[in-house]
Amino acid sequence: MQNLSRGHVTSVACTVVPLNPDCLAALPDGWLALTEDGLVRIADDGSPDHIGERGHAESYDPDDGIGDFDIGPGIHVSHDGRFAAVVTNFGRYGEVIDLSDGSLALEFDRGDDDNWTTYYPAAFLPDGTFVTATESNCLDRFDLSTGENLTARDISYGAERYEDCFHGGLTPSPSGRWLIDDGWVWHPIGILRAIDMAVWSQDRYAAEHGIVVDDPDGFWNRPPAWLDDDVFAVHNQAHGVTLDRAPTFEEVGRFHGPSGRMWAHQGRLHTVTDEGMEVWDPADGARTGRLKGFSPTAYNRVAGVFAQLTGEQLHTWR
């Protein structure tokens, strides 16, 4: 096993403090953080640029029930770096901010039906559209240039096409062809669904009839990662990490070892532990590298750069 060289880690002074690990995301030319003062753009040299005040803040004590989750904000950034979604994970509300001028581009509300059980469903796609939940059981796709809902339909309780499900965290494939929805259905059992975005463009009800990913453990809110545009990796309580291949999403591999947040980089899984970052080869399930003391919370897929912002230092590794 290789000890990844500390020489690849670059550290620069940076006084920006994200609200939590989900509040740092990659921009094409730097990083974006959500702080107590709002959204802040961070250059590679660590210099900050304040964009705008923070919008909604949401907090409450959830009822007893499914799981034990901490409500908190999170951010997502569009591929071109123009828009950022500020959401409340395990909460109700979200908004999209135009980073070019700090203006509000879109507000959304998924309702209060067990919203505290999942990460907020939100994802920017390479074609410039944005997907989020507008009800606990409804995903919609928006054109951010106009704010138009491209998939408006009635699937509310009592409607002919009502779907009794609860959408969760969304993970698009690199090309945007597939969108993984990590949600659950009553009573309760986790269910991973793969939505074919090409089909959804033609049939606005397609999001309710995605392909069920081969994942029998019944849990949800687990770290996912796309290894490439065909193979999806996700934690499985019984089998470690399972690998599922599009378009059928049948299991093509599994291995034990990785835990924590995952990203795919150059065909390997990079995971975060209490001690640092680990690298795993999905071909044989071997851990091939470790970098102690570096626990990234954001990743730039295009540049191949990982980032951690802590102790007034911006640490990056490539």
C-alpha cells in the first residue's frame, strides 16, 4: 500500500469558516463556502470574495421516528460555476443563488412530510438544468434561465399517478444521463432508483418509475460515487461497497473496507476516515493508498483536486 506523499498537499492561509463539512464545494476556478456571513468565493490562493448574505436558516427538533439526523445547511454548485443551491439537509427549504450578482434565481419547498429523514434532493446537471424536490414524493426539473418547471405534473395524494415515496440525496452521473435518488418508501425501507434523464425529458412521469438499483440492505443516506458514466458505487451495510452498472444497474462487484464519504478519481475510490483519506481499487477491493491528516470535504472532478478547509488553512491535494 502506498503512503500518499504529503508533498502533493498544498496549504495556504484562509480565514473562511464553512458552517459544516457540507458547506464547501468546488467552483471551476476555486471553491465556494457557506458561512455565517453568507456565500464566500475562495480563490486558489485562499483569498475570499463575499458574494451575498445567507438566505433562509432552518432549525427544529424532529419527531421521533426514522433515524437520528442533524439538520443543517449544504451547498451544491452548477457545472459552469454560475449558480449555487443552498439547501437544508434533513429540512424543508432551499434556494438557488446566481453567483454572478448574488440574486435569488429559485426558491423551493419540499413540504413537511418526513423531510427530516433524508439529505435534501438537489442536483445541477451538465445541460444547465436543476433537479430538486417540490414535495416529499415529487422531483422536478427546472430551467434556471427562466425559472420554468419543465416537469410540472400532479402526483399528490389521491391523484391517479400518486407515488408513495420519499426522495433523498441525488447523485448525477458525470454526463448527466443518469440520476441516482437515495430515498425510501414506507414502511420504511431504503430504495435506490436510477432515473434515465433522456427518458424524463420525453416523459414527465419518468422520475417516479426509475430503475431500482440492486441494493437489498434497505438503508439510505449512504455515501455514493460514480466511478465513470456506467458504474455506480454505494455503501451497503451487509456487503461493504457494491458496484452497479448502467443501464440495468445489476450488481457487478462488491468489496469490504471503505467507510465515510466517497469520491471517484481516476478509476479509484477516495474515501474519508477519522485519520485521513484512503484510496481503494474497485477492481480487486484493495486499499492502494493512504494520506493521514488530510480529510477532504470537497472535490473538483474536472481538475482532480480535493480540498479541506480547517484551522484557517485551505489544504488541497491532487
